Amino acid sequence: MATILTPDPATVRSPRRRLPASLDRSEVRWLLWPPLAFFAVALGIPLAELVVQALRGDSTGGNAFVAAFEADLFVAALGRTALLALIVTVLVVVVGTLYAVGVAVAPSWLRALLVVALLLSLWTSVLVRTFGWQLLEIPQGGLYWALHGLGLTDEPVTLYQTTLGMYPAMISVMLPFAVLPVLASVNSLDSDQLNAATIFGAGPLLTLRTVILPHLAAGISTAGVLVFVLSLGFYVTPVLLGGPANQTVSGVINLQLAQADEPAVGAAMSLLLVAATLVIYLTADRLFRVSEKWG
């Protein structure tokens, strides 16, 4: 009997991506200049200005980075922002995954409606949506009138400018950033795998655990990283709905520039936020290979 030799998976290398025949490497290098120039202008120059401003020191001539950590408001905002971003990420990923699965299994007319609603939410200004939530959450706003009309309460709603009041608005703002990556994973799900699971007697829960969720893991991890990183630097919604007692890092940075007249300290805080975001992304990329799933 002939022996069939199979290659060792450890020695098999993925094929290198070849350039089109009409392009050589010098032309490809020229194509890289526009995006590199854009990032140099849009990101490099502002970051360089922040570094220069931070190194000038605070109003007393001290180290701006030391002054940032000596500010109790900033230290408290760090923990508050991290907790807020974590809770928002978990809730958005759960809701976004359910939304994406719902879009995939819905009838064509409902699928179109859900996609249009998602895109309209994405295209609508964050400020406009936050003002809408503000009108709902103020003591005698839309939420109060709805509850009062149903006979559930006669007291004004105490949701505005609280920590709890930030979550619904932030979830609605961040939802599209979670739905789209998960929806891409759902659309690439092989129906033959689902049919095979059904043929071999797997129930809905077993199919979900062994077939669907492993396939969606890439989209879910990508959505989680994207939402968490965006939530760390969120400014408009926490400031308008959270109030002075629930300042996030971005709100504290704005206070340094607008009221405390400490641009160097504000620049130092901004650089610390950028550095933390970069470390979180690189760590997530190392663990979940997020960059490979994006491109």
C-alpha cells in the first residue's frame, strides 16, 4: 500500500502576497506616501505640540506629568473612566452581538430596516444624539412624561447628570461600532456547518456554543477592543449627561485648558491618555490579533 505523506503544519508557511504585475516595489513605495503624509499632519504634528507644551512645565515651573498625578480629580477620573469604558464595552458587545445575529436571521424587509436604522445612528452627529438623550433624562423630560402618562410616577426623574444616566446614551452611540464587526463574522458563517450540527443531533444551545460563538469570536473581540478604546476618550456624552461630579479623563483635560489655565498639565494628561490607549490596543492586538482581523 502506498504511503501518503502529509506536510507538517509547523513547516507550512502561508504564501507571500505578490504584487500585481503592473506594479513594482518603487511604485508601491510612492503609493505609501499619501497616507503617511496624512498621518504625519493629522496625528504627528498635534502630538508633537502636546509634547512641547507638556515639557514647558505647569504654572509653577514644575513637572506637568507629576502635577497631573498629584491632581486628585485626575486620579479619580482615571478609575471612573476605565470602569465606565469596561461596563459600556460589555453591554455594547452583548447588545451588538444580538443585534447582528438578529439582522442575519431577519426577513429581508426587516433586515433592511435594521441596517438603515443602524447606519442612520452612525451618521447622526454624536452631539445631536446626546442632546436627544438629555431631553429624555432631564427631571421633567420625555422619560418623565412617558412614566407619568402611564401612571407609574408623579415625581421628577432623577437620572440626569448621574453615572447611570450616561450608560444608555453611550451604548446607543457605540452600538454601530460593535454591530458592524460582528455582522461581518455572522455573514461569513458557513451554513453547511449549521446543517451538519443539526444532522448530528446538536440542539440550539450546543450549536451556539460549539459552532456559532467560536466563529463569531473574531468579530466580538474586534468590537470589544474598538468600543473600549473609543470609550476611553469619549467627551461629549459624559460631560453633558454625567455632570461635574462624574468627570471622565477627557472632561478633566478640558477643565485644565478652559478653567484652570494649565495647558501644560492638560497636555500631559492628554499624552498619558494616548499612551494608555496605545498600550491597551497593542496588548489586545497581541492577545486577539485584532489588526489581522481588520486587514
